[in-house]
Amino acid sequence: MIITQIKLENWKNFAKVNANCGKRMFLIGPNASGKSNFLDALLFLRDVALHGLEHAVAQRGGIKSIRYINARQHPDITIGVTIDDTWEYTLTFGTEKGKQTPLVVSEVVRQHTEERWKKILSRPDDDDSKDSLRLTQTALQQVNANKNFRELYDFFATIQYRHILPQLVREPKAFSPAPVTNDPFGRDLVFSIAKTPENVRKSRLTKINDALKAAVPNFEDLQVVRDNDGLPHLQVKYSHWRLQGAKQQENVFSDGTLRFIALLWSLFDAEGPLLLEEPELSLHDDVVSLLPGIFSRVDKGRKKKGRQIFVTTHSTSLLNDPGIGSNEVLRLEP
């Protein structure tokens, strides 16, 4: 499943958005043009599905931090997506005057069947009018309410955001003593790779190692090993003038190498849309220009259906790939 259209209204720095999307999308534009805010609209749907509307709004600093600054007469916020031209989900939310609790203003689900769109859900409904407290929750987040469109919940739950910070990969405990899971910045990267079933892990690391040679030709035999305390580490054989080469672990990998490994691992890690923030950071321009092709090859090597990728970038080198179509680039202007 992929997102084929995104509609936004009064979302952060966007008054209105209506963008068509393909299997991969490259978001370009100057600083503060809204690239990260665009991605965050998709993350918001994931957070609503997994944790609820109130939590998703609070995580972003409340309604005032989310609402478009020039919204006046029509202050409600809308996020709508079309998926595979088969499903439509639209959520409009806001607050009562003088209050902070977010409320569902409108929630609509439509499904395309037999050459027409059929409405599966439309809120507010009669039950909402009898109990207004129901509007503090979306139907999407409720298991008993989303049974007719559970497929959408499952899809939103798979959305992943990655903006790898190499120092967090090297020293996760220095920044978070407690275990972290599904961390977008890479604190659990090595543990995530280590807990993958051995045969799957070896297959993925072999493919990543082949792609990694574009950036570091000397790297061979990328694998996971454990130290005397049982903690996992990434390890490679670094070929040099000595016959046997040398073994290196992630604590001495360059920032670019760690980001490269993390980005490629992310392609294998789940099935839903993958949101990548500036993958070119710490990488040489010659390597950056190869990224779209590398992503495509790794994606085709997956046993499961390929992932949809949204990429924010400031790199002209990234867009030099002749395989990138003009309909795959979304240019944002402040």
C-alpha cells in the first residue's frame, strides 16, 4: 500500500496542500519551507492510530503549535490521505473556544468498491451527538470502532521516520540509560539489527555490505558480534595493506558510514512508508548521487513488497540520478 494523495489544511506552515504522491517522493526547498512539517503530518496519523488524538497533539506542543498561524475564520486543522486509490481517510480537528483538549470536528473514511466510493464512516454521528465526550477520540484509535477499516490502522502504524544521529548509534546509553525501541535517531539501531532472526539478519547485512562498498570499498563481512558483556556490536573487516586486514566496530565507524548502514537497514525494517530526513548528511557528493539507485536496488531485494519513501533533501547531487522523474519531486516554497 502507498499514499497516493495528501491533503492538508491549516497544518503548521501550510494553509492548504493537495499533493499527488508516487512510490518515492523527494521534498526540496529552502530552510523553513515546511519539508519536515510535511512529513510530520504523516507521522501525526501514525501517532493518532497508536496513541490517540490527545497524545499526538500534546507531543507537538498543543493545538496552537500545530495550527497554521494565519488561520482565523476557519481554524480547524485537516489531514487527509488517499491510499492506493482504494481508501480515503480525512480527519479534521480543533478545540472549543478557551479550551485546549482537541476534538474531532469531522472524521470520514471512504472505500473504493465496484467503480464507486462508498462511505464507511462519517462523524460526528448520532452517538457523538448523545455523548460529546466521544469526540475526544478518533474512531481510528479505537479497536471496536475501526473494525471496518482496520486495514488503515495497520497501515498508519507501519509509518517510520528516520533521521539518524551517528553519535547516538555509537553511545546510546550516554543519551538514554533506559532501553529505547523504534528510535528515529538510531539509539536502538544495533540492538534492532541484533534481535533480527539470524538467517534474515545475515541476508540483509550481505546486501547492505554490497551497497556499502560504494562508499567504503575496504569494508567486508558486515556482521553483528557480542562483547564479553553480551552487548551487540556491528563489525566489519577493513581491508588494507596487511594481508588479514583489521576488524572494526561501530564506535570507530565514520558518521557517513553509520548513517549509510542505518538508512539501508531502515528499508528492510518494515512495510509502510519510510520518511527519511536529509540522508545526504555526512556523505560525499559522489556517494549521495548514487543513493536513489542504491535505495531502489535494496528495495527490489526485499522479499516483501517494496516500501514507499519520502525524502527531504538540500542536495542537488541526490537529484542528479536520471531515474528520478519530475513527478517524484515536490518543491516547497515559503
